[in-house]
Amino acid sequence: MKRGELIREFKTPQFIVIVDAIEEDSPDLSYDDTSEVAAKIDSGEYVLFCARARVIHCDAVEHAHHCMGCSDGWTVETLSHNIESSFPELDINVIDAIAERALGAHS
């Protein structure tokens, strides 16, 4: 599994749910008394990753697409700031994901 590799995505009328793999940067191998697991990780037989689930509000996605239709020159930072102004209840990581997704769809 690679960082950001999609595991599952589905949509409901109000949300987009994205589950992807992100790099595990601090694994707990304290249980690995024989170092068997560490050896399999080193050999590539086992892959370390964390599953990340993000829930994106469709209204915020629509807002991002509307913004991009009204003006050019958006970056992830500027579009995220705009989304955050309209949807302050959303987590900044979710907002950045919405901006990245919207910009990717329009490239």
C-alpha cells in the first residue's frame, strides 16, 4: 500500500466518505519478541499503514466547485481559506481535502 492509496470511497446524499491508507511512521512493535514481524516489514512482506477515514460534506464540495467556477487562480491554501470561512465547523484537514479534490477535478 502506498501513502494516500484509496481503500474505499462511497457517497450518500449529504456526504462523501473516503477511506485511504497513510504511512505509519511510528509502529508499536513492542509485542514482537522474536523480531519476526520487524523482519517481514524490512523484507517488504508486511506493509505498515494506517487507515484514514474522511467524511466530506457535499455542501462544502459544491461550494468549492462554485468558487472555482467564479474565479481562476485558486490554490489549495486560498480555496481552503474560502471553504473554512463558509464552513467553520469543519476540521482543517477535511477542508484541505475538499480543496485538493476540487482542484484535482478541475485540472
